[in-house]
Amino acid sequence: PGRAVLHAAAVEQARAALAAGEPAAPPGCDEFTADELMPVLRLSKGGAQRQVGLALALRYRLRATLAALLNGQIDAIRARIIAEATDDLSPDDAAAVEALVLSRAGRQTYVALGLAIGKAVVQVDPAGAMKRRKRGEKQARVERWREYDGTGALAGRQVPPDDTAAADQALTALAVELRAAGLDGPL
């Protein structure tokens, strides 16, 4: 019952903010929502949770992004890029970032949009950006997986920029050595 009361209050607060034309913190949803969507959307639980998160972000925090998506100015991937990049921001800061990037978003590549929104997040919330970076670096990891063609892939995730550059230089040096030893293929 306590959760229901808190949820009802959050819903009312969100409705009031939306009625005033302001972005709002999403009131959340039932803990089993993703479980119910998994078979319908044929997604994993994580995929269903990401879809729910995107829907809540667009409905409550990123109203202009939702409008741009519905008007065909951006696609769903661009909307997701904006939503994920602003996920840790307050509704007002998320709206400010959205305002900085949305007018060009439909004309940018996904990578260019990601870079632009990264800069906008730092511009709007520089202290928060540093905290998020530090938190992200604590989750640094190396992932490996099998590609569909039977080859392997390797990726460093959330690695500090200096370490990323050092790893790139080390791998490039190894590739140059392999090429000098007669191995064919791209560097």
C-alpha cells in the first residue's frame, strides 16, 4: 500500500507538470511491466526494460524529442540516443540538452548526434558530467564475443580516455608488427 500511495503521488505530480507544459520526472511503472512486454515484443527482459525506459523518458522528460519522433523529424534510434544520454539528468536539464541538440538531430549521423549530445550534457551540467564519468569508469570492462561469421570481437567499455588511447596505440603497434611479418588484411 505504501508503494501505491507513493506511485499515485508521483503520477499526480507528473500530470501537473505536463499540464503546465513542463518536463517531469517519470512516475515509474509496475515492476512486472517488462516481464509482460517480453513475449509481446519478442525481446529479452533487458530489451523490454529499455523500451519501457524510453517510453517513460519520451512521455515525461523529453516532450520535444517525442514530438520530433512523431513528426518524422528523427527516428527511434535518435530518440533513444537522446534519452539514454540524458537519463541521469533532472527533467529541466534534460529539456535544456534536448533544446540544444534537437534541431540538428535529424540531419546528423548517430555518431555525430552522440558527440553533440555529449557536449551539450557537459555544457548544461558540468559537475554532473564529471560525476557520471567517474561512476562509469568504475564499471570499466573488456567484453569479448563471437561474431556471426565465426570471428571474434573485443571491446573496452567505459574505459578512461587516456587508457583508451594507450590501448589503441598498443593494438596498432601489434598490427603493424603482424603486417611487417607478412600477415594480409587491413591494419
